Amino acid sequence: MTLTIALPKGRIADETLAFFKKIHGESFAFENRKLILEKAGFRFLLVRSQDVPTYVTRGAAEIGICGKDALLEQNAPVTELLDLKIGRCKAVLAMKKGERLDLSKTRVRVATKMVNITKRFFAQKAMAVEIIKLYGSIELAPLVGLADAIVDIVETGKTMEENGLEAIETIFESSARLFANRDSFIERKADILALRSAIAQAI
């Protein structure tokens, strides 16, 4: 019986398929612009990283792989199985160089694409926050007065640095995770755990 696995487009998908190559001793690759790859008892779906938890929670895939940040942002009700140690990055709060959070302000304006993570972070600090949702070029927001700060994912922090910003706090560290639909995990536990074990050895 085929196991369906949702993968995020890009480097994480490539590195995940490299694990499968190592396990099975043959190449795993999507052809041209195809979004489905069927091989060796697996059916891989290629989707946007943010959509992977949705495919899994709604049962279109039994297994998913994406960054921990996507799981936290969506508060996805899944069974997390394994840290794949790839796609390492961190979510940070950043401001213009030399600036710090003004705790006397009644409200802080923060630009981000991670709305839920940002809300939880400021709720823990008991600070009121006005969230400005952006989809890209988030570093620009503090430079043009749109926001006081940003919450964003960084790998090296170079883009931020080049735009005159600096991380003032790390919210969490992220990497790619293997996870399962909760019902599928109960129904196909042996298959899913066998896959988890094979990937763990390939890492």
C-alpha cells in the first residue's frame, strides 16, 4: 500500500529525496514540472512549504516534511516523528541597528509573515502588538517607517545585516521535521515507523 508524502518545493525536497536514494540505492527525482512522483511504494507530492501541514492534517498525505516554523505558525495537529537536521534556520525579532524594544510604548508595530508566532511571542512578553502582514521583502518595513521591528526567518542573517538591521532576540531555532497525520499514524503505524527508522539511519 502506497504511502503519500508531501514535500516542500526547493532544497528540502531535494535533500529529502537524497535520503530515499541512500535508502533504496536508486535515484528519486520529479520529472520536468510534474508535481507527483510515484516510486518504490511512495507517492511524493510537491507543494509550497506553508501548504505541507494542510495536506497532511486534511489527509491528502499521510506524511509531511517541512520546517518547524510552518508547523508552529499553523499550530498543526500532527504527530512529529523526526528532526531531519536539514533546512536549519531561526526565527528572530529584528530592528534597525542600535535600536531596542521600547517597553514604555503602548503598542509595537511588527511586520512579519508569521502572524501567529509573532502574536504568541509578544503575548508571552505581555506587550500589545500591531501586526502588519507582509509576504516578502520584510526587511524593508523598519527602514521606511512601516514598522518598528520585524519577525522573520533567517539562515545566515546576511540580508538583514546588509539592510541595516540586526537580530535582537532569537524566538526559536528551526529545521525540517518529518511528521504524520494523526489518524494515519494509528492506522499505518508499522509502515510509518519503518520509514522513520530508515530515514534516521540515512541521516
